Amino acid sequence: VAKQRTVAKPPAVIEMQNGVFDIPEVDSEDELDNNDGASDTASEDNNATETAPLAPEPKVEPPLTHVEEEDVIYLPPPRCTAQNKIAFTPRVFPTPSRESKAAEEEDWLLKNRKHLKTHKGLHASAAAQDISESDPVWLKAKGDDFYRNKDFRSAINAYSDALSVDSSLTP
């Protein structure tokens, strides 16, 4: 006796809609037992009569349309704006000031001091200059200190700077 072959139906497509899987219900008992006792897995042989319970549908809460007065938080108005003007100290070198390069820059400035008077960036604003470069009395005192320590070249530079700032120091 030859067994008849039956064409197997493709499995049903399970889709998720609104957060729940759409599982089609079985129409008859015949569809459950239609596999002629053949099983794909061993666990189906053991639990052929048991069916898995369907997951309960999650409750969908209606969207909130009414906002209670207690839930509203009132914020203060934004602060007033202000504008500040910032003047930076002019710098001979176009690079940012670095502590590790300070000694090298100082040596270069000492060697090229006579050419710095023509530098555009240094004389941009008198308020931004260091007080030591603009106070002739301080420059004269600095020259006196160099003279007492027998550093005549530095004393001459300090006296020259004092005279270039205020020429009325000469008698």
C-alpha cells in the first residue's frame, strides 16, 4: 500500500501590529493533527496535545489631552544680555604664549629690541601695554639698578627706553 503524498501548506506569516503579534487561530482540530504523526522537533511529540496560551494584549492608555494646572511649571523670563569689550595684551609673536618657550622668546626680544619699535602689533593701544614700558620713572629706576650691579649695557637700554617715552627727563 503506497502512501499518498500531501502538499504541505506554507506556515502562516506572523506579524506584529500595535505591539502584539497577530497569531492566526486554528480553524479545526484537523489542522493540528494534519502532520501524520511526524514532528519537526522532539518536544512537539511530548506536548502534542498542549497548546501555548496566547499572550495577553497590553493595555493601551488613551493620550493625555487635559493638562492639569499643577503639572505646569512656570519659569522666570530670560536674563538681560550685556556686551563686554575685552582688550588683549599685544604680543610680538603670532603664536600663543607658552611657558616652555618664554626663555627663548625673551632672548630673541633682547637681541632684537631696537627693531621692535616699528612692530605694528605692539603699539595698538597704550592701555594694553605693560606699565614697565610706559612709565619713564620706573624705567629710570631700573636703569639705576642695572648701573649699580655693573650691568652697563642693560642700564643704557633702560635709560634709552625712559628717554624715548618721556624726553623731558633730560636737563
